[in-house]
Amino acid sequence: MTVFDLFSKRQKKLRGEMPDVYTYDKIPEPLRVQIVHIWNDALGSSDIYITPYNRPPYFPYKYITETLCREYGLFELPPSKRASQYRNYLSELANFVLQEQDTERVIDAIELSFRVIDNDTRNWDYIRRQYNPSEPADAAIAELNVRFQEHGIGYQFIDGEIIRVDSELIHAEVVKPALALLHGAEYAAGAQAEFLKAHEHYRHGNAKEALNDCLKALESTMKAICDKRGWVYQANATCNSLIKVCFDNNLIPEFWTQQFTSLRSTLESAVSPARNKLGGHGQGSAVVVVPMHIVTYVLHMTAAAIVFLIQAESEFINGQPDV
């Protein structure tokens, strides 16, 4: 459904009342209600799909609700108050999202429901839908991300995951291009999964784990490029040695070396040691606390490095970048 630029929204913008700093620990009630509206558009207002003759019926709200119950160790999502012997899964799920106080559990329900929308609704027939079956899914995901922005909530649904967003500019110019490039078959199994896992740890405040997966994603990207190009590297190659292989094979041409010294320095002195010193080894008797601003920096620098390396490889012709 189209997101309308209402008069009240325009007035709030003029008065400077629209949120300009992202928050992460509270999902406002209007956003929760809007999410239920999106479900109604994309999944329907009851737990029934109209399916092709050769397929069994599929019940998305039942699947989402029972998956959450199983993961949480519950029989019903609170605050479930059944008035009859029949279980209304849409009502149960909606009431959970509207009333649950644990923000991470609300995000769980949002992520799982939109994963169903993204993966499943594109493959099923609906009553009176004569258009492209992917349109409802695309529209639902687009609206969700707009609603997150409107309410100043620092999350976006991308590639089946809710990921944390700290800067809209960096997210649009660095993180999203990195995720798009990692869709390639050679990167999906390793680098893409590790980069999304880094975001997942980041969203949950697991700083050290996020740093570890940042470096894994960067290393997997370079290994995939080396494999694609037939460049030899040791099985236990570290980030530094993989960077050297890329330089030695002219992924970055010699006459650009000086310009990219800062990139190489950043990769070697920021990404790798940050992980090695703060996230990759035992911390001894003293607990090492990793500041989240360091994790934010490393995460974004990793994304920028991934974008650069994959784009450089895609333009690589006969041993030299296509310049």
C-alpha cells in the first residue's frame, strides 16, 4: 500500500518534530499497528491461502505463531485469552506484537513474518489477484522499511533479516551495496552469511562476536575472489596475507597503490587488529569490554572494503582492472 505524505506529517517536518536520531529499544504502538495492517495486505485477514489445485492449503499465521511458541517454550503467545476451543492465530500473533514489552521479541515476530511474506507469498495464488504475485511482497517490505524510518527506528528488513542501521547515508551508500554484491553465488555461502551474522550480533549488542564475523566476511570475500581468479593462497591464510595476494595479483593496479594505501592500512590496522585484540582471543582474568562505536566503525569499514573488492574484481580484465 502507498505511504501517504499526510498534512500532519508535513507539519511535523516543518516544526522539526520528526525523529532524526535512530532508536532501538522501543517499538512505538503506532508502528506495531501499521505492521498488522501490512500483514492484512500481504497475508490476508484470515489464516487461509487460496492455492493451486495441486497444492495443499498453507496457513502463514499458524506457522509464524507456532514457530515463535516453540522457540520461546510456550504453548500460546501471551496475552492469549481464547474465548472458545478454536485458536485464532492472526489475533494471537497481532495481540502479541501489539502488547509484548520485550522489544527483541517484537523484532523476532516482525522478522519471521516478513520472511514468510518475502519467501512464500511470491509462490502462492490469491483471490482476485491478477497481477504479479511478487508485488504484494515487495510493497509490504518497502512499506515496513519506510515505517521504520518514519518512527526513527534504526532497523531495516533486508535479505530476510532485520539489520541495525546507524546512519541512513552509510546504510544506503555502503551497507546495502555490500549486501547486494554478496548475493552472487560465489559469495552467498560464506561471505554473505557471515556479514549478515555480524549484523545480527551487532543488533543484539554482541560486540566481540560481531567483530569476529566482520573479519570472517572480509576474509571469505577475498578467498572467493582468489578462487574465482585461480590465485593461490594458504588454507589458513589470514586477512593480511589475503590482502597481499590481492595486491600481488594486481587487483589494485600498481599506479593506484599510493591512492589505496589508506585502504590497505585500514584493513590491516583497524579491521584485523580490532578483531584480534578485542574479539578473537581469550580475555584472561579481566573482562574486555568492546565499545559499540568501535564495532560500528569496523562494521561499516568492512562493508566498504567488500564493495571495493567485489567491484574491482568484476572490472578485472586480463590481469588488470578495466580502467
